[in-house]
Amino acid sequence: MRNRILIVDDEMAVRYSFERAFGEEYSIVTAENGMDALHKVENEKPDLVLMDIKMPVLNGIDALKKMKGSYPNIPIIMMTAFGDTETAIEAMKDGAYDYVTKPFENSELRTIVEKGLASARLLAEASCSRIDDTPSYAERIVGKSNAILNVCKLIGQVAHTNVPVLLVGESGVGKELVARAIYHHSNRKNKPFIAVNCAALPENLVESELFGHEHGAFTGADKRRIGRFEQCNGGTIFLDEIGDMSPMTQSKVLRVLQDSTFERLGGSQPVKVDVRVIAATNKNLPDEVKAGHFRNDLYHRLNVVSLSIPPLRERREDIPSLAEYFIKKANIDTGHNIKGIQPDALMMLENYSWTGNVRELENTIRRAVVISKGNVIGNEDLLFEKTETTGSIADAVNFIAEKIFLSGINDPYNEVIAEVEKALIKKALELTKGNQVKASSLLGITRVTLRKKIEEYNLNVST
């Protein structure tokens, strides 16, 4: 179905010129003044409005205010032949998506219209907390707060461009979700999308993983390997936790951004690629640059467009929608049928600090779905991660690792892994009162695997 655009202008010739310019691509509806436009918005439900400012009966600014009051998510582009900064500021302050001055090129306006429509699609998705009964629906931005809607608007504005985007925000806010939203609304959506967690790769493997290697490049390189950038040619690569990337790899990424070429490890021939880069970090990159840990030139190449994703504590009004969403998602994943959450339990969620952000909320809801005895989540089902005093899981693991190495254990890797696994299984069985179906779901493993582990560690449990 074609998008519907409402053209509002008191000059018939202008309305006709728009119909000729955009009629083949969009469904065009017209109005001759602001009052007429209000009726058309109500009856025709346009996807976007192009509206003149100087009109009789009801001018464009007043019509804009009324439209945004009733239909806040419709992008409205204001047009005028009498442009001045005060009018532009007033229009943007009152909720206009953009402001253009006549005369303008159709190509320029078409770009703004496409961005506006993309933004509207993102806003519609973000405002909808309903979840389809299919796992493919799992990746969706959820929320109605101004903070998250502003993120969606920026996604709509940058998606159709090819410029690099730098996503910044705390761990767990959903940076990869935003990266995927940019990709899905871009012109590259039918090409590959590859996500690489730079912090999760051993430093000696990062360069080979990203750029590939030639036969014989190092011991064990028995054949040529195509790296992620080459696999992603024509598409989008998401470099998560780029602040943890080594200086050597940073220089090669910079070269890709500068001239779209690189060399495989052990190779001498340049490889040409067309890849859009979206990077993310939870670090303060300007501080990292000052400390000499991150290249200044790479930072500025990546920071063409910077998009800051708010932590959950700055969008608490989204918690009810997110909780409902994660309940339905967990129901699909685990086969449970939780209907909702009790008001006092929801209040607990809204008042919690969420240092782990949306990821921590999802884990809390998933755990509650698994261990709940009824069909509604109550206070007793909410087991919060103790991030408030103990910090992140990574911090806890680093602390424990240091203690282990100082203790002088002969085989620390195998012994500690076994003890952690055993502790996780015991705790899952304890929380689920020995119910192995629920425990395996809580652990994210199959029931067959759980039974094998119970036998391996000689755990006494009831079924």
C-alpha cells in the first residue's frame, strides 16, 4: 500500500504541482487551508503532511498545533515563501518534523519526505507494545516516552543515509536493537547485517575476524579466510564495544572508513568493500582519546552522527509496556501462559534502579515467568540482580578471577567452570522448587542437558 501524503496550500497551482511531482509514488490528498486540513487529517489518516504557513481561515502554525495535539506521531513538514528564523524555531518548537523555504528542489523535498515517513514507521513501532505470537517479532523498540520517541525520530532521519553512526549508552540499553532498526529502515536492508562484539574477541583474533587472512598468514592458517567486512559487502556492519578495540585494528577500521579498502592478514592486495559502519560503546570515547586509548581520527570518522540511547531510569514510563512485552516474549520462548503482572509488583519494577537497564529488566521478567506459580506475576516472583551494590557480572567475575589466581589452584579453569556450573544448576533448581522443566528454561538449556548435569554433579533433587 502506498503512503498517503496530505498537501496543504491555498494556491491551486502549488497543490497541482505536488500532485504531478509525487502522485506516481504516493497517494496524494489536498487541502486549501488549515481548517480543511484538520478535517482531512481526521478522515483520510495521512502518513505525512506538507503544509504551507501563510494561509487564510486557519494558518499553518495554528493548524500544526491542533494536529500535533490530536495526532502527535504524524510528521508535518512546514513550507513558506517567507522564511525567517523565528518562524522556523516556532514551527519546530510546536512539533514540526522539518521546515523548508520555497522555492526548493523536488529532490531535496523528496529526501525530507522519505526521512519523515521512515521516522513515522519507527514511531508507530515504538508506540506499540503488542507482540505477535512469532519469535521473529522479538526485536522491537518498545516505549512511548519522549526519550525513546526522540531516538526513533533520529533513526528515521539517519537510516536512509550511508554515513557512519556512533551509538552511545550504558550496557543493556539496547544499542544493537537500535543498530538493527537503522539497518531495517535503510536502503541496505536486503543486504547482510553482521554484528561483531569487539570486546568478546581475543585480541589476537580480532584482525583476522574482521578482515580475514591469507593462507599461511600465521600458524594454523591453512586456507584463506574471508573476514566480516568482506562478508558484509553492500550491507551494514555493527561494531559493538568499539572502545575495546586494539590500536592496530583501529587503524585498519579507519582505512575502511576513509577509502573503503583493507588488506587481509598476511596479504598485500587491497580489498575493496562497500560497507556501512554502525559502532557502539558504553565508554566515553573523548576521554579515551585524551588518555591515548582511542584514535582521535577514528573517533571523528565514526562520530558523523552520534545517537545517545537513554538508560531505563530516564524512561521509567516505558517500564509497563516493556514488562508486558517481555512477558509475552517469555511466554513464547518458554511455553508458559502468564497473563500479566500485579499492580504492586509493577510498582516495584518502576521504582527499581535498573543499573543493568532494559537487559536486566528482561532477565528479571523472564525469571519471574519461569518461577511464577500462578498466571500473574507477583512480588514474590521478582528476584532482582544485586547490581546496586555488587556492580555488573563482569565486575564480579573479574574480582573472583583475581582471587582464584592468587589462591594457587592447580587447574583453575576447569575447576572454577565446574563449580560455577554446579552452583547455577543448584540455584535454578532451588528457585523452581526442583521443577526440571522450569529450571532448564531458566538456565537456557534443554531438559536432557540438565538431567545429564544433575547426574554428573550427583545432585539430589525432586522432579
